[in-house]
Amino acid sequence: VQLQAYGGGLVQAGGSLRLSCVASGSRFSMNTMGWYRQAPGKRRELVADITSGGSTGYANSVKGRFTISRDNAKNTVYLQMNSLKPEDTAVYYCGPVGYSIWGQGTEVTVSS
């Protein structure tokens, strides 16, 4: 499977960004997909996931601010990020949960 995330950038605190991730492969619709992030000097963490049926889960740090969604017809998963904080600064990746597969990430920088 190949994954390409995009949509990152520089935004002020309180702003919003929408990330997209396009995945190759016919099994996309069957996988639980996740958005992960890795800040400098920190471990990669799962921030949101979505099952094939659309059930979602969020890390406490982003709950109420981030929304994950997917379009199986487009093999795409999205992450809408609102009320961004400087601590959200990281490289964001997507991937199927449980497989340690991540494509090229997209960098998000939130200035205070």
C-alpha cells in the first residue's frame, strides 16, 4: 500500500487545516485508518482513527477539535483540525491501524 498525505502548512493558533491522505490498494475500504503525528523529539502517536464502518476514536489531546472522516470511493481519509494549538505542531501521517505502515507525512506548524 502507498500513502500520500498532504494539506499541512503554517497556521496561527486558533486556526484550521484540513489534511487529506490518498491510499493505493483495493483493501482500503476494509481497513481501520488512522492519523498519526510525530513532534520533534517525541514518539509517533495515534491521534484519530476511523473504522471501515465510520466509527471514530480520538486521542484526548485532540478530542473536540479534530474530526476524522473517509471517502472509500476515493481511497481517501481526511483530518479536519480546528482550534489548533502550538502543541499540535508535528509531522502528520496516515496509515492502516496496526500495520506500522505510513507514507510520506505532511508538516503542520502552529505559531503562537
